[in-house]
Amino acid sequence: MPGKCLVVIPDPIESIRVKGLDRGLGSYFNPAGFFDKVYLISPMEPGRKSLDGFEIIPAKDVQLPVLLRELKADVVRAYGGKWPMEMAVFFRAQGIPAVVSIHDRRPELLYPSIRWADIVLCVSEQSRQLVLRYHPDPSRVWLRPNGVDLDRMKKLLPDQYASLKHRYGFEKVVLHIGRKSPEKNIELLIRALRYLPSGVGLVMIGPGDDQSLRYLAEETGVLSRCVFIETVQNSDLPAYYSWADCFCLPSFDEAMSNVALEAMACGCPSVFSTASAAGVGVQDDREALVLDHGQDASGLAEAIMRVLSDEALAQRLVKEAGLAVKKFDVKITSRMEADQYQKILQMQADGLLARSPWDHAARKIDHCKIRLERKCVRMFSLGKGAYV
């Protein structure tokens, strides 16, 4: 009897590797070992190879239907609401459900063609509401929160992160982890640093161009107290969380922040914006201190200083956060996702995901329309005249 087979369409593996997230991808793509076979198919990969329990197959979108049949796929799963999603929904093989996961709530990262997905998995209610702008069936848009590995993400002993303390020499450390992009609101955090004592340092870990942030830190007079780090291996993050005296995430926009969960799991008292707190269900003065998107640098500094100076408050926040994060244990969220896959297969067997010939025709027309519109936009942007 053939086993269950999943085909995944993800971001390029190299982009995952440089973030230090390539280890453990087998369990990430195959929650609770639900599938017997997992294949990764992408036009972005240079060659065929095996990695962490699954096989990578480079292929163009037009090759997908044949491959799905050859591999005897039961489900095709796309990660992200742009090209992986469109490859899955427009080039699916008939009778194989197309499942898409959405990990963001920024409209520019979601194409309207999400409406053709059979099932959409969203990390938070905020991202679900974004999907529902386009998807016609709310009953097919499900929640699947991010998980955190509580066996790995936990408070370390002082000697396990002593090298960080010796390396930088700060009296107190404020930590930020995330992309160096506008929605993360790192500029506010740098401005807040000048309102904090001179012994407080700010460590920022994450990819992106940090030149403008360095200029701002220099103008503000705090550059010597700022540390910019491009990437850190996932396995090294517990040391940074354990070393830091406060974790701060003042983002304008977050669907569900993994780093917020990790900081909570590692016992680092935190200050969040309302956007950062909402995705992980954090309440002000309970699991963390929460500010209204923190437009005021002095107000953000005041909240950080409360955490740094009030040991009783910090310990209370850490205790409540440790209890709250348990429901996001990756063992629980993986089992939830495996159960969702089981439900999808049952829906398919019961004919609940069947598409009519008219539906297939409408999807093809929509795809052709989208391709034509994008081709016209490219031609226009290249200065080749009007839309033709």
C-alpha cells in the first residue's frame, strides 16, 4: 500500500540556509512525521539533491502537474503568498489539493490569486483577515500558529553565554532580532537608546542593509553602544536571549513573531509593540510590557528601563511568559498541522474539494489574465511604450 506523499514549494533553500534555519527542515515540512515521502519542487534550485529527509527537485511551474502525478502526491503545499502560491494553485494536478500557508499580514506579500487555494493555513487571526479579503470561503481558511522548540529554546546557565558578555562588555543589553526593514521600527529603538544609561547596549541581529541605521545611531550619539549582526545560527540564539536583559520588538506590523516566542521561551523579559504582542497573544504588564506601536522614543526607553531596573517586574513577566508560550510548543503545533493534513485528505476523499469544469476554466482564464497584466507592466516599466 503506497504511503502518503507531500510536495512542498518553498522559498529557495539558500535563502533559508543563510538565515541559519536549514537544520531540522525535515520535521518542519513534515509535521509529526505525517507523510511517508516529502519532495521539494522549485524553479529556484540549481540541481537535484537530498536534504534532511526530503528530495529537492528543480522544475519549472509548467512541469509541476506531471511531477505531481509521477510522485503520486497526495497534497501540494506552498509556503508564502506570492510565486510559490501561484505555482501551486495554477499548476496543480486535478484531484490533488493545493494548500498554501501565509506567515505575514503585509498586503504586498499576498497575491489575490490566493482565492484559488483549496485550503489556506494562517499563522494568526491578523493574517487570516488579510486572506479573507480575497478567498471566497472562510471555512477553508484555517489557523495554524507558529511553534517554538521548547527543548532547544530555553534559558541557559551564565557560563553558557559568558563569552558574549566578555566580548561586548555592556552593563545591560537590549536585544532586537528581525529583518532590518522599516516595518520592524528599529529606528525608534535606536532613538530610545539615548534616553537609557550609558552602560546599556543595543544588539540587533537580522539581515538587511543597516547603513541608514548606522547613520542614525551616529547622529543620535549612540553608535558606540550599537552592535549590528547580520545572521546568527538558530542553535546560537538561546545564548543571546539568555544574555540579554530585555528583548524589544517595537514593530509596526507582525503576523506572528517567532522571535517573540523564542524570547519568551528563553526567559528574556520583553517589551513589545501592540502589533508584535497581538500575534502571540501577549497582554500588557502580564507576559510583557506592551506599547501602542511606540512612536515616542522616550516612552519606549521608559518601558525598557522598567524592565532593566525592576527585578521583581522582570521575574514576573518571565514567569507569565513561560507559562503562555507552552501552548506554542512545536510538539503541539506540529500535531495540529498533521491533524489538519488528515482532515484535508479526508475532505478530498469525500469529494469536498472537487472542482467543476467551469471552475477549472475560470482558474485558467484568471491565470492568463494575470500573466498578461504582469507582462504589460514589465514592458511599460522598461520604457517600451504604452500597454500593448
